[in-house]
Amino acid sequence: MSANGNIELLSATLAKAKSEDRAALVAYLPAGFPTVDGGIEAVKAVVAGGADVVEIGLPHSDPVLDGPVIQTADDIALRGGVKIADVMRTVREAYQATGVPILVMTYWNPIDRYGVERFTAELAAAGGAGCILPDLPVQESALWREHATRHGLATVFVVAPSSRDARLATITAAGSGFVYAASLMGVTGTRESVGDQAQDLVRRTRATTDLPVCVGLGVSNAAQAKQVAGFADGVIVGSAFVKVLLDAPDARSGLDGVRALAGELADGVRRS
């Protein structure tokens, strides 16, 4: 039995946001944080607040692109014993509960060890929409893309301000679903401003592809979301949600907090 993933749902969701003259709100949360069940509840809360798409992080012991907030959450998840099976369960239950596109963001090594065919088949069967693969070089991605395409999964690559135009074209030609534009050099985290570098990167990326371009790294409040929504197809927020959960005195207030933040950000991406 070969289940089909939800790349079409992802594309339709991004197209719907565009038809409403707004950016999509993409929320990132790590699997297994604060617990596996708690992480699933957090996904439901951000969607209730207004997130259009959710990225589930696969916790990694050496998350090179992630700043201290997400590293802390990953440590908690890993100490809790989170496994790839828990990531798949998170995708499945979050998708069944919300109906929104759910992607997995992961470094390549865990997929490689698990087996590409097994990972893509299980992700599709769970209702996943695809994967964001920040450290998989495009020139080494053929095996992954073959299986992802077979299972109806998006392959989202990350571009950065340092990417030259010719390189951007290579990356975007290989990707599907959307392009993840990292707005800043360096690691994830909240920033005071998400500036001109991001806008220039989106402009250069759009010159190479018709795929939607979503901007992540540094957006933490409605004003920044509005700024990015002025030039991007989607606004990706991760560390700000994770920080709310880390700082919350208890589980209920954490869920209330991420739902409220999603609501503020959802207003921001509406550019009104």
C-alpha cells in the first residue's frame, strides 16, 4: 500500500492565502516538546490561532542552523526519548486534528540512517505534506526527490542571502511546494528587525521560480510578520512559539500563549 502525501494540499493552502491577498502563516514546533502529547496539543493550538501550515521539527543533537531557543527544546525532546516514530505520530495526529498541511523539518542524517524509502512512505501514510531539508545539498538529493515525488511529498530547500543567482536557480529547480528563504546569515532566533536582505533574497529567488517563497529566521511579532508579508508568500515563525512554551509556568498557559501569538501573527500577515 503506497499512501500519497499532501503536497497538493500544501500548494492549495499557499494559493488560497495568495488569493486572499495575504501571506500564509507557517508555524514551526519541535516534535516531542514539551512531550510528544504536549507537542501535538501545541500544533492544534497554533492552528486554532490562525497558522495555515505547520512544520514539525525532528529533534537533532547537533542542530547547526538552530539558535539557543530551539536547541533547548530539542534537548528536552531528546532527553524525553523522542524517536522518528513519535515524529510520524505527531504529523499523523496533528493532520487528523487540523486538516492543515504538516511538513517535517529535519537534518539529513536521521533520514539517511532511517532509510529514505521507509521515511517517505511513513510520512506520506501519516498525511504529511513534505520535508524541509536545510542541510541536504541539491546535487546529492536525487534519491530523496525520487521517493518524495513517488509519495506525493514536497521537497523544500533552503536558500540564504549568500546564495548566488545561478545557485538559486539550481536549488529552486529541484525543489517543490515552496522555497524556504532564510532571511539572515546564521542561526534561527528572534531578531529586532528582518530587513532588506530578506526582501532582496525573495526578489532574486522569485526571478528563478514560480514556487511560493516563504521567509523564516527572525520573525517574532505581528509587526515583523506584517513587514515580511509585504514581500513574501509566507511568514515562517519558530523560535517565538517555542519560547512561549519554554517560558510558560504550566502546560495550559503555554498552549494559550502559542494560540494567542498565532492569532497576532495571523493578523500581521493579513497586511491590512
